[in-house]
Amino acid sequence: MTHSLHTRVIMHRARSLIRRHLALVFTAVALAGCGGSTSTPAIDDELPAEQDNGAQGLDPFGNEAHVAPIVACNDPLRASDQSLVIRVLPRGPLAPDGSLAFTSGVCVYLPPGYLTSNLRYPVVYLLHGGGGDQADWVTYGGIRAIMDTLVATDVANAAVVVMPDGRDGQWYDSFDGSIKNEQYVLGYLIPYVDRHFRTIAERSGRVIDGLSNGGYGATLFAAKAPDRFVAAGGMSSNLAAVSISGLGTASKAPAYRHGNLPVDLAGNLDGVDLTLDIGTVCITDQAIDDCVTFRFEQVFVPANRDFRDHLASRAPSDGVFDYRETEGGHSWRWWPLWLRERHLPFFLARLADPRSAGIRPVSAAARPGFRYRTIAQQFSVWGYEVHVERGVREFLDLSDVRADGLVVQGSGRGTIRTASLYKPRHSYTVANAGDADSHVVADAAGRIIFTVDLGPSHEHEQYSPQANALQAAGGYWTVRDVEIREGS
């Protein structure tokens, strides 16, 4: 066999392996912001190369070490036991003008032996900061060396690491719809990864972490979707969204901004284990540029402490919160160190170990007594699907959600489809959801649907001067302590 023919055979086998091992299982996926409704995604879920707007990455600081993502994440597919860093192009949401509402391209680390094993792996979603791109953790963070070392120590540490692009670290859906990174990550990227890679496609197989703006994004996404992540983290996190302009202002869309701040969503994180690092000490004999980045780091310290205090006051909660004010600044000198020594051990202790590909994923069970607040008018969480009709933007609060009832606070009219908690085809009475009891029958999956009357919709957006004045006067919110019991 000639050398060239031998090479072609090896590459053909490698491509066959990657095609076989990239997931071909398509499942119904609830897209973010669609009220929990499900749709079967199209097979063509990848962008064509001509629409790739993230290939060259972002380098606003003129860093000589910057490498374009199309180069940094371009390992050849080879049938070997070595790790790989590749780049994929999932589709995503569009802006109102029809352009991409996200920056395309995702760098993916595959652990040693991925192509030759038959295992499913947990996934670490790792977000970059402002001014960065999808290849930052590859080029500056040394993610391959960090993960390879962990796997060499213990094969149970093997994980897939997914590094999307946040369009300059703007990890949110902007008020004007030009950026839809929340929809991209939660509604498109995670389902894409679970379709195309051998992942543990369940909550126990998924964590999210990030630095600076990425720490904000990781904490926000975990608070928006606590049923998706078993743990989350942040390093030097911009938790107050400092300098982020796409979330509205106090005079324009004040509730929109509050609805996208982790501190306002702290209660959603019950049961999500969290780890945060923020630098509060600068050693004087370090290089002067490290102390410059330390001074920049201090801009984010107050919001980290405020978030810490809110989490400490959320009771009851069974989530672990590992918060550290530590030596460090706002630079790559520290973030790989924190990831390697603290965050990854924290995550790996909670993630499911790699497991046989024959084991079926387990859906996140309804969490007894959970609470959840959101400004979204339709959402899905912990198996519940909710749609609220109202004329203004404001929070809807669910609390003490159990099979025998829940507490709902807000205005307008809400429709709730529960998780599968009831006896199929049995009758149930729903009390205190309105002026009269209602009688419902559980469907074949053990779910019931009922409406909650929260009175007339408010007329002013929450946090506006008018709404603040009315709320201060008392009696502003309608609160329903709904009871659910078997029988009619």
C-alpha cells in the first residue's frame, strides 16, 4: 500500500468514526422563550460556511498571541487516543433585520479517546469575557493541557468542553433583539451539542462557567434554566452587567434589566451548586500590569458581594455556594489557575462520570418546593410550562411549587401546565386559583392544566416611577395560594 493510499484509508476511517460518534439521535427540544412547547429540529441545523461570521474572531486589544478561531480550533479528525479541539457551526436565532443575532462558531474540546470509545461524556460550557471570542480558552487559557492533565490523572475526569462565542462577551438577549445569546445558548447550542456529540444529555451531565462577562453569562443562564445545569461558576464576574448597554435603562425597560441580572434571580438557583472567584488582593512585588488589572477587577467586587449576600439570605436552599475573595486580577494569569485548581474539581465532583452510550438520558424531575421568577411571559422550568397574559413587563413569581399546590404572585392571567405529578386520567380539584374551584383531569402523562386569576394587568412597567409609587402604597400584587387535591 502506498503512503498516500494508506493516508487516505486512515482519514476515511477517521471520518467514519466521527460520523458514527457524533450524535444522530434527534429529540423534541423546547426552544427558549417558547413557553415549553416542543418542536422537532430540522436535520440541517448547521450554518453554511458562507454565513460564518466568527471565523476570524475578535481582537480589539491587538494581542500578538491572538489566533483566529478557524485556525485555533481546527484539529484534523484522526483515529487516535489524543484529545481534539474542533470547531462547529450550529444555527441560531435571527435579529429583526434577518441577520444572525449571534456570532457563529463554537470551539469544542473532545477528551482523549473520544473517537475510539463508546462512552457518553459530561459537558462543561465555558464562556469567554468582553473583548474575547470562542477560541480564548484554547489560545490563552490552555484548556487542552488543563483537561488532558486531569484525564491523565483519572479517566473519570474526561469531559467535553464547549466554548461558544458571545459577540464581545454580551451573554444576554438584547432589548432591541439584535443580540440573542440567551436563546442561542439555551435554545440552540445545548440541543445541538446533545444531538451531535456523545454527551450525558441530562442535568447531571452539564455545568457552565465563565470569566468576566462570561461569569455574568454563566450565572444568568443557570438562573434562567436551573433545571439544565447541576452547577455553575464565575471568575472575575461582571454580575452587575457594568457597561452592558443592551439590557435597557432605568428610564427605558427597567424591568428588562432587572430580569437579566443574576442578583434579581438568586432564588431560582436553589439546588444549583455555585462557585465564584473574585480578586481582592494584589501582591506588590508583581509586575505593574498585574496591579493595573487588579484595579479593574475591583469594579466588579461590589456586585459579587451583593450577589453573595442575596444567596446567603435565600432560605431555604440546599445549593452549595463556594465563594472566594482571593489573590488575583482581571487577567489570564489567574483564570486558568482558578479553573484548574478550584472550578473544575468543584464541577467534576458533581458531574456524572463518563458512562456507556447505551444508558438512556434521564429527564430532570420536578423539584419539590422550587421557586422561580422571571419577566418572561411564557417559560418552561422543572417540567412546568407557564404562560401569563398581561399588558406590561414585570416579574411573575412562583414559590413552594409542589404536587399539592403552589403560590403565584403577579398580575393578569396565568395558564399553568404542571409536571407529570398526578395519576393519569384521574380528576383533581384546583382551589384558590380564582373566584371558584375548577375541576381538571390529568392527561396520559400525569399533567394537569389550570388557570390562575391574578387580577387586572398592571398598567406600568415594574420599577418605573409610577409602579414604584403604587407598590409603595401596598396591595400592589395579587398572590394566589393555589391548592390541588385529588377528586372533584
